[in-house]
Amino acid sequence: MTPQAAGLSLADVLAARQAISGIAARTPLVPSPYLAAKLGADFLLKLEIAQPTGAFKLRGAANAVASVPEGAAGVVCCSTGNHGRSVAYAAARRGLRAVVCLSSLVPEAKVAGILGLGGEARITGHSQDDAQVEATRLVAEEGLIEIPPFDDPRVIAGQGTIALEMLEARPDIATLLVPLSGGGLAAGVALAAKAIKPAIRVIGISMDRGAAMAASISAGHPVEVREVASLADSLGGGIGLENRLSFSLCRDLLDAVVLVTEEEIYRALQAVFYQDRLVAEGASVVGIAALLAGKLDAAAPGPMATILTGRNLDMGLFARIVAGADVDLDGKTVKGASWRMK
Ligand SMILES: *Cc1c(COP(=O)(O)O)cnc(C)c1O
């Protein structure tokens, strides 16, 4: 399998780096002594939590927004989370109108976040499907250009720029742990990393409940899974039954997909807070959860790295985890445990 899958290649990632420079930050790659001691080799954290929107999704969004022709009416998307924030921010930087379609169930804080970044919030209906209907209407009737969250060549190439920066800073990285949802991040990172260093292992990590990409790779085609509440809420959602790119890239380029439990994510959030002194959302720490749980049989010997993908989390929930309290996730209780410094 050559890393030119689906017509995308390293050249697209290098072009994306040019297109997003000045909008997305070149983020630090820092060592974690605690995780290095657990692994027995260097362990590095790529701090995408330091992006101006608080998440890596700015890279893909900025690359897609950069390709919108001059004079276009604007862009539209219907993500309630990090993608919506990033599209709003990248469009505002280009002076373009950005409409984020949301359902009325979305919390007020998320709407305020999008407005604060310069986007417009369009609230319609009671589900994500209703929001998508409105986005499709805006494309047809007002000529807005839709920016998809993961299944798009420009988005995938933008996310791949993370791997360029990581391997430039540390060419000796042997294994990359990549949080996995729709697979735009894992596809871009694996494509770029393997083009630069074919021997590198790239392992996708998801939560063990509602992991659509993992289920789809096992089935051999995109499948739907039931969405359930998770501490890694940014990893929820499907991959699309009509998936064009991210599914085949993840299937072909990932060396393994590992699933972690809510309890393992809880412990990893504590570890990153108490040991590395960092605040990151649940989706960010699934790779660390897999390491601490001893689930990384597919890793290569040598330095390992993961991407702290975002920091947009519910701070009330986070405070409970830091305190070691039980956490309720839509009826499922994640049993608390206090962190002891070792
Ligand atoms: C979107 C997201 C991911 C997963 O990215 P995909 O491209 O959908 O696989 C991981 N972490 C955070 C914080 C995200 O917002």
C-alpha cells in the first residue's frame, strides 16, 4: 500500500502547510517524563490544545477555507464542536461569512463560542439531521460552500500537517498514537508520516462504545453504530455510510485500532493533569489511556508520541474527575478514584 491513497499524497500535505501558516499555530512537542517512565522510552505530547480554537481541527478547516474562491458567498458546516469553532475562526480570518447550523438541543455555551469566534449560528429543528437539512439548503439557495468535518481531501491534508511538524522535531518517533473518530486526523497523519518514514507505526485509538471507524474497519465497509455518551465526546458520531476517503485511508494506513474504556479515559485525564500539568479533553487522552492500560501490543520499540487534540471540555465534569468523584454519563456511572502522586 503506497501512501498516495485516494489521490492524496505528501505534496497535498506540504501545500496545506503553506496554506494554513499564519492561521493555525505550529504547536509545541513536549516530553512527558511520567509516560516515558511507564513506556521505557521517550514519550512526546503534541500540544494541539494550544491552537487558537483550542483544537487541531483548525488545520483542516483553514486549509479547506483557503481553497474557497475569491468572491464566494461564504461557508457553512453543521458541527456543534471543534470543527464548527474552527470553520468560524478560519472564515473570519479570510473575511468570509461562516454559518454553523445547529439544532435547538445544543448548549448555549457552544453557541456563544461560535459567535465569539466570528461565526453565525443558525438554530433549526431538534436533531443533527435537521441541522444538516438547513446546511444543504444554504448551499443550494444561498451558494454557501460546505466544509465537511473529516471526509474531505483538503481537511485530511490539513490535519496531516501535524505529522510533518512532529517528525521534523523528532525523526526518531517510532509509534504515533492518534485519537480516531471520523478519521480525518488519522488519515492525514498516517499519510504524511508514512510518506516521510515508511517504518513508523500509526495506531488509531477510540473509546470502546460507539466507535464507528473501528466497527467499519472490522466490517470491511462503513457501518452505523449507536451513539452513546462518552468522556471522549469529541470522538462520537458516525463516519457516513457514503464515506469517500477517510474510511479507505484509515483501513489501509493504520497499523492497528485500539479501544479504551471510560474508566481508562478517566485515569488518563487525571494522569495528564497531575503529572504533565495539562488540561485536555477526553478525546485527547485516549492514546495515553491505551498506554496506561497496557493495550499497545502493536507499537514499535522506541520513542512514542500522541496528539493532545483539544482542550474544549466541560470544566464542571473535569473538576469532578480531578477530584476523583464518580461521573454520570447518561445513566452509566464511571466509578471515581483519587489520583495518588507516585
Ligand atoms: C474531531 C476530533 C478528534 C477526531 O478527529 P477525526 O478526524 O474525526 O477522527 C479528536 N479529538 C478532538 C478533540 C476532536 O475535536
